[in-house]
Amino acid sequence: AKLGIVIPAAGQGKRMGAGYNKQFLTLMGEPMLAHTVRLFEQSSYVSEIVVVGAEADVPIIVELVHHHKFDKVKICKGGVQRQDSVRAGVQALSSAIQRIVVHDGARPLLTLEDFHRFLDETEKFKAAIMAIPVKDTIKQVHETGKVIATLTRERLRAVQTPQIFDRAILAEAHYQAVSAGYYGTDDASLLEWMGYPVQVIEGSQENIKVTTPEDLWLAERILAMREA
Ligand code: C5P
């Protein structure tokens, strides 16, 4: 099946505190989003890429795509929540695309090697995600600060992207969720909400989401280490 990529990059990056969309902050002299898109441009398994940007950022993304000669890329306008952005991105893929990978614009450190391993290990699943064991003990906490419960760490995973889906299932989950007003912080949660099985594949500690200023610092160092 032909593979398409949806890259949600329409967030405001409030937790970064940069005052503008964090996807344009530079890593090794290039916007974070350029690093993220390049990986999929370079993969021979990928037919099409949709970058989902905030309306005000579309001209900058057009320029970025042109500058890097990313020829698999289409651009579409995002929505209020991440989920709205992904839904728009899925709709923008051409009808020949029957398998979809969703990957955050803010995860520029995924390697081609890990991406290809992910494709390989998820081939037989209709829905699968990358995740890593958590290092910290995770507690559920009441809004007053009082602890409600300590979750069993061995069973917990910190979920990343890429997440891969058969197109029909992902489109159906997004349709059902938006109709019901259900919102999740990733795409797999919409399938889970519908009772659909989702497979977990081991991710990478380096595949961080660049959210706060410390993450940017760490991302720079990981990239520098790879280049050395
Ligand atoms: O907010 P969060 O860190 O979960 O965002 C993950 C990704 O989703 C980021 O790349 C962000 O730009 C994107 N996003 C989006 N549209 C939104 C909110 C977030 O494309 N409305």
C-alpha cells in the first residue's frame, strides 16, 4: 500500500515561550521542521507528505519547502487542536494513499534507521505506535495536589510518534471522534476510544518532542553528537 505522512506542525508552542511557532526554531542552523520533513523526503518508502501548518505560518512553510526542494510535500492549514490538524492533513492526502504515518513536526530527531525499523515491525498491524518505557514513577494526582494512585511502572509507556494506521481506520476514528466531541492527545487514543486494537513498538530515547527550552538544548547536543 502507498504510504503517506501527515506532519502536524500547527501548534503555537506556548510551552517554548519563544513567541512564535517553535517548529521554526533552528537546530544546527536549520528550522526544526526542515529536519523533520527531510527524514521522510529521504525515505524511499514514502510517496507523499502533508505538512499541516497554522494559517499565518503557511507562507513560511511554502518558502521552507521550496528552499529545500522537498518535492513530496503538500501543505495544508491546521486547526485549533492537534487532532483537528491531523484530520485536515489526512483529508489532504491523495486517494492513492492507503497507509498513513502521523509524525509530530516537533520530533526532529527520529532517524531513518528507526523509522524503517518501525515500518518493518508494524507491517502486520492496522494500527501501531512507537513508545518507550518510563523512567520515573508516575502518579495520578488530584487537582489539590493529593495523590490518588501510583501506577505500575512496568506497564507504563511514554508514547511518541511515528504512529501508523490503515487509512480507512484512521479516517473513521477521526470522523467518529469529531462527531462525538471526543479529543485525545494522540491519534491512537481515538482508535482505543472506538475499541480498536493498537500495537506498541519500542521507540528511541533520542526521539524527543521538542517542547520546552531545555529540549531544544538537548536536541542540539544529540544532533552534534551524531555529526561528530
Ligand atoms: O501540543 P503538542 O506538543 O502535543 O503538539 C504536538 C504536535 O502537534 C506539534 O508538532 C504541534 O505543532 C502540532 N499541533 C498542530 N495543531 C495544533 C496543536 C498542535 O499541528 N492545533
